Amino acid sequence: MQLVTISAIIPVFNAQQTLRRAVDSLLKQTCLPVEIILVDNNSTDSSPAIMEEYRRRYPDLISIIHQPVPGANAARNAGLYHAGGEWIQFLDADDELMPEKIKHQAELLSIHPEADLIVAPARAISGIDGTFLKEIRVVENVFTGLCYSQLGSTISNLWRRKTLLGCGGWDESRTSSQEYFMMLSLVEKDCVFVTDHGTNVLIYEYPESVSKSFDVDQDLRIVTNRLDYFELLTGFLKEKNQHRFLLYVERMKRINFYAHLIQFGDFTSPDVAAIRHKYRIPFRFWDILTTYCHRTYALHVPDKSSLLKYPVFVVAFFSHLGRLIQTIRFLKST
């Protein structure tokens, strides 16, 4: 097997409850990384003490650096610039790698030395009770993957350091969807993607996770990031004559915007009106209705494993019908 050097980077911000699980999952790898870089991103809890404990126990493996600029991407970049490995394994402080993850992907690199990125699936589970939530899938076709979010995740993928640096590192202005902005840049540069179908990552989702935001301003930033991504993707697809994907991408723009309105109902916000105008979001009744159904099910049906979910959904559908009507009125009048 060709020898590859892999640095692991964990951004840490107030992760005292989960940090040990993340670090231990790296220490349990059957093929250890050459270094583990813990990036303290302004933690105010006991995370710095936990990091120092690990550094003392593993001084030849673990180092700590500090990044005062807030945000996971700033912390990832700090680790990226500091790293000495040819490849980078990113790991969030609340997620976990299976013991074979690094070894398995190092073996893939011995078969595909031309790779710039290994894309791999992950399993998302509840950080509250450990129940299964969804599979984060991968596909061979990069156009399909970019459109349908099926090119893995920041954590499950393995990234060539030189390639990331050639793209200028992570975009620190992005607070979500950062891996897809990056992978779109890599595809535009004709980088080589290798698909790994092994699931060796657990991503824990919590109610306060970025992708599960219940804060109106944060959710609007998430939606804006997605719309920005879809705009860039649309231009790329047109350039590559991949027109068969364009209707889907336009629909995803609508659905993301509709979902925000249905959940938060900030119809008087000038930011919402400006976003609709900027991204040219039209009125499409059936998309609004299906988005309302999906959002109602997601937010108001707590036990999705019980047969009671059906009557609970029907009650919720009619209980929150006013938000659907408001959304339709807003979209038809602006």
C-alpha cells in the first residue's frame, strides 16, 4: 500500500460534552493520522482544559492552535495552514469516525493516487437519543452529486491539502453548505473525485444544529447560502451543457425559500423581499403546498415511527393552515 500522510483537524467551540468522543474516535483508528490538530475557536467552557489534557497525554501526536476569528471555516483554515500531512481529515467536535475510516480511505488512495478528493457517505443520527435520521449518500456522477447533495460531507470526505490550498481554503464568509461550495470549485478546476461507498462516519444532529435552525435570522442566512450555491451551480451547469438538471435546481431554490416563509412567517421583513427579488423566486402553488406538507410533518409530528403520525399530521396540517395561506398571499402580492 502506498504510504500517505493524513492530518486530522478538529475545530472546537464550546464542545465539552462531545469533544472526548470525537478525539477518541481518531485515537482508535486502525491507521492513525500523523497528527491531530485541535483548533480552539474562542471556547468559554471546559473545552480548552480537555484539549490540554489530550495534548499532555499525546504530545507527539496532538497539538493545539488558537483561531480568534469566529466560525468553523476560519478554524478549519487555521488547521489547514498548520497541517503537515498531504491529506486532511476534518472532524467536527460533536461527530465520530468509525475505527477503519482512515485506513480504508488510505487504501483507496493507493489504488487512485491521482485523486484530489475522496467522497464518502455518512450516517446522521440524533444527538439526543442516538436514533437513525438519514443517510448522506454519494453518487459517481459529480453533476448529479452537486445538484442532489450526494457527494458526502466535510467529515466523511478526505481532502488533498494542496488542492484545498489551491482553492484558497474554506470560504470563511459561509456559515453553511461550505463543502458544496468547495466541491463545486474543485469540479470547476477539473479535480479528480474518487467515490468511496463505505459508511465510516457518524454525524450527530442536535436541535441547535446549523441545518436545523429555529432562529429566524440564522435560518435566513442558511437559505441565502443555499440560494447563492444554486446560482453558482446554475451557471456551471449551463457552461457544461448539463441542462437536464436546471429545472431541478430552480425548484430547489423555490422550495428553500418557501420553507423559510412557512416556518417563520417573516412576511414583512425587507430582507425577505430583497432575497426574493434577487434570486427571482416565482409563485408555484404546488411547490408551496408540498413544501408546507413536508415542513408540517418535519416540525409537528414528533414520533415518525408510530402509526399515530398520520392523524397527528392531519391535525397539524389544518392547525397551521393560516401560515400556508399567508405564504400564498405574500408570494402572489409581491
